[in-house]
Amino acid sequence: MKQKITLGHSPDPDDAFMFYAMAEHKIPLGGYEFEHTLQDIQTLNERAFRGELDTSAVSIHAYAYLTRTYALMSCGASMGDNYGPLLVARQKFSRDELLGKKIAIPGKLTSAFLALMIYAGRADAQLDYIVVPFDKIFDTVRDGRADIGLLIHEGQLTYAREGFELCEDLGKWWFRETGGLPLPLGGNVVKKSLGAKVVRDVTDITRASIHYGLANRQAGVRHALPLGRGLDAAMTDQFIGMYVNELTLDYGQRGRDGIREFLRRGHAIGALPEPKELEFV
């Protein structure tokens, strides 16, 4: 009898592409049966805090609080390599101006919000923000409930056609600020209580799924296209390329250094507990 593993990931093209081979049984799954749950990243973060899923995509921000319960896979990274979450508005604001405005964010535990806090040099209590679902950011700024929107997912590609101006690309800012490190956004975790063998097996299967998608790109993009929310095939492929790449197969030294620096800076501004030494499965 196969062991059931609950797997959470966000309903976005990059995650769908990453888990395409597992969802469609394109690779051997060993003695495991994966039950896929698609939910937004803030919800997945909250579920991980409650230990509800065996393996899940989470924000690196959230993982700072999850190290006792979950191990971080060395694969499955979503990293912005000189690009990342965007601050947009109906008019262009300077850094000093936008930090005095109300900002619509997609969740307090998202890495985008931690990047914003590091950019601002302020913990959350010193920022004026409102939390809304990531796909409602445009509407929230458009109707005046917020002045600035913090964009993740496909909004990073569609903001201009929605009538918004770019105020800051936090991934580009981070790249400059750190001398070329990628900005860590999301990762995959697996519950330690499953035991060392299962943790390794699930990580190996996830890596094989990512590798299969990269080797069979067109099929993977077609699988992910229904989750593109306004993206055509070319833009879906572009978005997937941003967040599923060689760093996704393995963080590498740059990726590991990026995570450690991200968590160190989060702690330095009082937004995170003291960072622990990270272990990658």
C-alpha cells in the first residue's frame, strides 16, 4: 500500500510547472501517493505553522519560524535573480515618498513583505499597510484603499497594461544591495517527523519532477497555462523561466548565501528571530 503524502503548492504557473511530472505521473513516485492541494502562499504559510501538510511550498520569510517542524529541500527554490516583487502605483513615487504611503501587501508572511521591510529598514509596526489577496492588489490600489501595491506572481508582468507605474523592483534593489545575490522568495519544505528516509525520498521525487519539467518545457508550460490568470503562452513561459531554472534544481552556493543574508537582514531590523544555521535536504 502506498504512503499518502499531502503536498501544498500555490495555483500559479511556476508551481504547476514544477509539480507537473508528479501530478501527471510522468516520473516514478516510488511507494508514495501525492495528494495535491493548491492554495495561495499566505494560506500555505499559515497551514505550515499548524503542521497540516507533509510537504509544501512556503515563503522563505515564513520558514524562519518553521525550522523545528520542517526541513528545507535543496530544490524547489523560487528566487529572483536581479528581479523580484514590485512596488507599483498609479503614479511614480520615490523611495522616500512610497515609504510614507499605505501599501497593499499579499500577506505578512510572504517573502515579498520581508523584502519590503528590509528595503524600508523598518519592521512591520513602522509601516502603513493593508493585507489583501495577491490577486486583489491592483483593485485595492485602483479604488484608493492603498497608494502602493506590492506585486508577486503574474502581476509582475502585467502591471503596465493594468495602468500602473513601477516605483521599485525589490529584486533588482536586493541584487545591487548585496553585490549580486539572488532574492529568496519561496522554497519547498518537508515535515521532519516523516523520518529521514521519507524526507530524502520526497525531496528526490520533487527534484526529478522539476528536472522533467525543464527537460520537457513545452508540455510543462501547456500544463501550467490554465493557471496563468491573464497570461498568454509566451508570457506564461517567460514567468516560468523567471522562477523555475537551475537555481530551482539546487540553490547552489549563491542561493544558500542569499537565504542566509535575507534572514540575517530580517533579524537586523527586528522583523525576524535570530537566524538559525540552515540545513538543506
